[in-house]
Amino acid sequence: MVKRNTATRDMHRARIARDKPACHICGRPIDYALPHLDPMSFVVDHVVPLAKGGLDVMENKKAAHRGCNSTKRARLVAPIVRRSGTLS
């Protein structure tokens, strides 16, 4: 396993959070002020999981709720994907 660069991770996280996008998994708004352990708080999701060969690059990262990301786990498609087909 390759160790990820925390400075790059933090930079990507800040860049994604800057525009306050909705969750790319369920499509609902994210409350960016919630404590980090709240299931509706902001986390960065690797669209193609690292475990499935996804890269740790900005183009593979999107905003998600902690709970949605947890449900998705290392799958390419979450069982809660919004109907727009974002992850299909």
C-alpha cells in the first residue's frame, strides 16, 4: 500500500469544500459545519475506490456525506445512488 500525502489530502479537501457541493452519492446538501463524526458531515469520497484501482488524485475525489460514503465503502456504485446516475 502506498502511503498517501497528508498535505495533498488536506489541499484537495479544502478545494472540494470551497464550493460546498452537494453529496455526489445521494444528491442532498451537505452541512459543512457539522462535527466530523456526524453521518451528514462532509468527507471526501474516492469515486473509484483506491481498493478498486482508483487513484488518489483530485479528479477521482468528490464531496459526500460521511454516512453515504460509509454505505458505499469500496464499491464502485453505492446502493443509495441518486437517480441521476452519478455513479452508474
